[in-house]
Amino acid sequence: MPAPIDDIIKRLVVQQWLAGEARDRIAIDNNIGSGTVNSYKIGLDNLDLDSFRGLMVEAKKEGLIPSDLASHVRLNNYLVKSGAEEDKIESFIANVLMMFPPKKLFSI
């Protein structure tokens, strides 16, 4: 029977998985079997972490990190609280950016 894996390794495995890393990459990075990666997720299933991981995979494809997402969520919340409809907000931003260069606009 293999030796038990340290809790630090378990935490690293979950962090990498949530960050959207591939299972085989996680296994190699932590010197464990790829099946072991799946076993660490079992206790997390009821937290809907698959959705969170999906979000992180997409963010990673766009070159975003978690702090970028936090910034986007804050901005989105601000816009939602304004009461404006999403399509109208997008149209407004597109129209304003056509009239003013972004550097000038945001300095105003």
C-alpha cells in the first residue's frame, strides 16, 4: 500500500484543479497518479466546484487571473445596480468609445 499523501499536496492538487489545470499536469506536478487527482475532488462535489472550475478554465483561456474576475464582478454589480439593461449598457459603451479615445475618456 502506498504511503499516505501529505495534506499540503492534497491542497495543492485541489488548488490546481480549481485553477483549471489538466488532471495529468496536476499529477506530474505533484508526483501522484492521475486517478489520485480525481479522488481529492470527491469531498468537494456538493460545492458546485465544477462550475467554478469551468469559469477558471475560460478565464485562463482569456489570460485572466482570479483577481481580474473579482474586478469584473464588482463592475458588473455596479452596472446591475444602476438599473440599466445589459444590452443598453453595451451599446452605450460602444458608442462612447467610438466618439472618444479610451485614454481621454477615462481621464475625464
